[in-house]
Amino acid sequence: MQLDKFSDYALRVMMVLAVRAPERVSAREIADTFAISENHVAKIATVLVREGYVLSQRGRAGGLCLAHPAAEISVGAVLRQIKAPPPVAECFAAGTSCRILPACGLRSPLKDAQEAFFTVLDGYSLADITVQQGALAGLLAAAS
């Protein structure tokens, strides 16, 4: 399995917010930290807000913050909700034209493998992946 850039950066945004909680962090700060466009961070933030993981406040004292404690946010749930995973193989995509699909035994193991990927991530919270907050805070500050 491989995460697309959107999902990867969404998790990074969430990690920054967990490390900096309870303070608000601007999209600009996050964009500068990871050397990506502020527009891209804003798109990610919009999805995270819509899905209920992040709160956004406009204005001088505005910014982004987690909507729930990091310990209550499942990494697997975030990934499932923010971006539909790409098909593991052509046979999972809509309108597939694979000739062997009716008799293929590979589809089921691939589907099980994909679900196992998310099941493992379901066992980790945002707090689990930011457990080294001091070290992460230092690295994030150095990147800005």
C-alpha cells in the first residue's frame, strides 16, 4: 500500500497540530514547515475540518487546531475518510475490462491485504504517532 501525497500531508498536518496543541497553527506555518504551497495545506485543512478532525478559526488569532484529543483520533479512520484509497489493482476500479476477472483468485487476497493495511492503522491514534512530542517539536521548529 502507498499513501498519496494528499493523505501523507494530511497526516503531517494532524501531527503538527497534535504537537502544538492546544495552540492554533496557521496554514502558512504548516506550509513553510513542509515546503509545500499554502493553497495545498488549505485544501487539506478544508477536508480535515469537513470530516470533523480539525477546527478552523479565521482572523488575527485564528488558525487550525485539533477538534478532539489526539488519543481519540484513529490514524486508520482519518485515512479512510479523507481520501478514497486508490485501487490495489485494475480489477477494483469501476469499469474494469480484465478478461480473467470472473475466475480470478487474486482479487480476494488483494482486498484482504488492503483491509489489513487499514486495520493495522486503526490500532494507532494520533497520540501514538506523536509520542515523541519534544523531538518532533524541535524538528518542526527547525524546519520553519
